Amino acid sequence: MKKWLSLGLASLMLGCASHSDVADTTAIEAAQPLSTMYDSTILSPQGQPLTLAQLATALKDADIVLVGEWHGHPGAHLMQAHLFAALYQQNPDMALSMEQFTRDKQHVVNQYLAGEIGEKTLIKEGKAWPNYSSDYRPLVEFAKANQLDVIAANAPKSIIRCIGQQGEGYLDRLPATERKWVAEQLTLGDDAYHAKFNASMHHGDEEKTKRQFAAQTAWDDTMAESMVDYLALHPGKQIIHVAGRFHVAEGLGTASRITARNPNLKVMMVTPVTEKTNVAEGSPDYTFEVMPLPTAYVDKDKMKAAMKAIYGRNKGIKCYK
């Protein structure tokens, strides 16, 4: 009964009655124009158009599927939900891993999955992202309905910000309990991910960039370690992990940190692109094209004021001395 209920929920989420229907009713061929921000077109790493069902089949043997997003993009979040359901249909032995919850809140996530607390408590005590209800609720509810684990994979934002201010040495000042909320080791060498990050920085302060990269890779290393440790305890499961595009694209971020910890794991990437952005030629990513998000700011002064307000909040964080 449980298996049939789970498959029914997966079919409902996909808007189909059977796996064969997925290709006919939910996948969008690459040749069709994008008419809304919910639409997407899927391509293989070789540039071949794929249906959603074909994408799921291509990812069948992956131990970990990393699905990127622009936070708040409706098309990216819809793709994550549809792909989660499609992967579950062909292999219900799955777990969901999320950038959007942190290790220190794993017990809160577990309480919610067990029905011990309600969603409002999850959002408040689990420090869910502001867009949880619109963008991440479908993923968590699908996992809950099908009794799948949800891995709160990330490091707490307060610790990451302190690393950004003080560098990787800040980790040595953390109490033992809090130190476990961040990866044991950070990847700080001059790899391709480091080079890509440095190229995105424009303030010209080398030491500041060094600290900021330590903070960036602390996210990736922690998420990678969380998934590798989970699979060590649950061999044979497939993980779908949702995270920001920069962490996923081209296998440079989280994927490279997973491989460094366990080279036997097969990691595959599904990365959003737009007509203005893409992945590097030869990258192993499966891609889905969506409409670009609206321009955030036209007035540069307003953009600077917004960034200044963000940095102002960061200055108020209390770090261990």
C-alpha cells in the first residue's frame, strides 16, 4: 500500500499517471520557445534535447544528483520538484539534501518529518529561508509524504560570515559542538573553483578575497561532507541535492569536494542556464534553460545602498575572539 501511495504522489507531482506519460505531458522539448518563467528546456552535455523522463533515466546511476538554482527562480524550483519526483519513480531509495537548512537544525527537520512539529515551527526554529513556503515546501513535503530523509547539509550562516571576516583560522576558535557544524577540512588550494571565485571578485583586496573564498568553500565542503557521511551510513541510496547555481555548475564547487572525499561516488550535475548564461564548453552538466530573472537594479546608487545594508548586517554578527 505504501509503495502504491508513494508512486501516486510522485505521479501527482509530475502531473501524470505513469512513467511513460512523463515524456508526453511534463517534458518540454528544447525546440519549443519559453513562454513563462515556469518553462524550461532540457539539454544533455552534448547539446541534445531531452524530455524530463529521459533526463531522469540519464541520472539513474548517479549516487548524488546536484541540481542548481537561482534562488527564487520559479522555473528552477519547478524543475527541482519535477526531477525529484521523476527520480523517485525509478528509484524510491532516495534522500533529499538541501543547502537551505543547516547542520545545527537537523533535529528540527527530523521533528517535522516525524510529525512532531508543524510547518510554522519548522520555519521558525529551523531558520528556513524567507522563500521556503513558495520554493522549498514542495521538496520537503514530497520527502515527508514518502518517508524520505532530508539532510540539513549546510553550515550555519553566522559561522560562514565570521570565516569571511576572519579567515579559516576562525574555525579553531569554535566550541567543540559548533565546530561539528562545519566540514572537518576546507579545500583552500588553487583549484579551478578557486580561480572561478577569484575572477568574480572585483574589489582588489587580495586578503579579503582569500577570507571570502574560505567562507565560500566552507559551504561547499560542509555540504559535500554531509552527503558523503550520509551515504557512508546509508549505502545504495541516491541523493538529490539542491543548491545555488555557483555551487553546482561545471562540477567545480560541491561536486569536486564530494569527489575529494570519496572518489568512488558518481556525481552528476543539472544546471540552469539562460540565453545570456551557460556552462563552459565540455562541462559534464545537463542543463535546463529558463528565462532570466528580472533586472534587480537599474539605478547603481540604489544597488550600492542595498549592498551596504547587507554588509551592515554582517558587521553586527558576534564572532568568537
